[in-house]
Amino acid sequence: MPTTLRPPLVSNVTKKTQDLRWLIERIGQKADFLTAIRESLVSISRLVAYHSALENPERRPAKDVRQRIKLLQRDAASLGDHAAFLSGKINFVLDATLGLINLEQNQIIKIFSVAAVVFPPPTLVASIYGNLGMQRGKGLLAQQGDRNVPGPMALVAA
């Protein structure tokens, strides 16, 4: 049974990436659901306000119905406040998740920055000796280059 060996770092990064992607999708779904709830609350509040503002005595609801309408208005207002609280919480979780992604990206950039500083000097030395060999004829500096190039490359890399 052949198995594919991957370094633990790669599989760990891939798992983290999948987890963060899943988390951001879930946060987006919760935010969409909360938006739909808030829109429904606005519609209910408008409907209740309309019925409480009827001025025609013939169409005006009875006193007990008006009390229920006031209760509905207060409930809708408190649910709106709670939805605003949940929206703030969702934004906080989203900001925290994006902050984690930013930290991961900063770690990767650090690695590339160190690699950019360490590897160009030896590459430059190797390319200079390679160009010298090509300018003077193939193989003329091959014996000298094989002995002389690793020394300056190690010196520049250190």
C-alpha cells in the first residue's frame, strides 16, 4: 500500500488553511443570517408602527390590542438591540480570524526575506564564474572553477 509522504509542516499549513477558510465561510453564513433577521425585524417594526398609528376610530384597535402592539414594539426594539450586539460579536470574530491569517502571512514573509538575503550572494558568485567560463571557452576554467568557486560562495554566504 503506497503512501504519500508529506512533510508535517506542509500538511499542518494545509489543515490550518482549510480550517481558516471553513471558519470564514461559517462567519459569513452567520452574518447573512443575522442580516435577514434584522431585515425581518425592521419589517415587523414598520407593521406594528402602522397599526399603532391608525387614527380612524372605526379602524383603531381595541385597548388590549394596543397594549399588545406596544409590547410587540418593545420586543422588536430589544431584538434589534440584541441583533446589533450579535453583529458586533461577529465582526470581532471575523477581525480575530483575519488577524490570525495576517500573522501566518507575516511568518511566511519573514522566511522569504531571510532567504532573499542569504541566497543571492552565493548565486551571484556562481554566475560570475559561470560567465567567465563561457567567455574564455568551454572547459578552460572548469578545473579552476571547481576548486575556486565553493570557497567564495561559502565566504559570501557566511
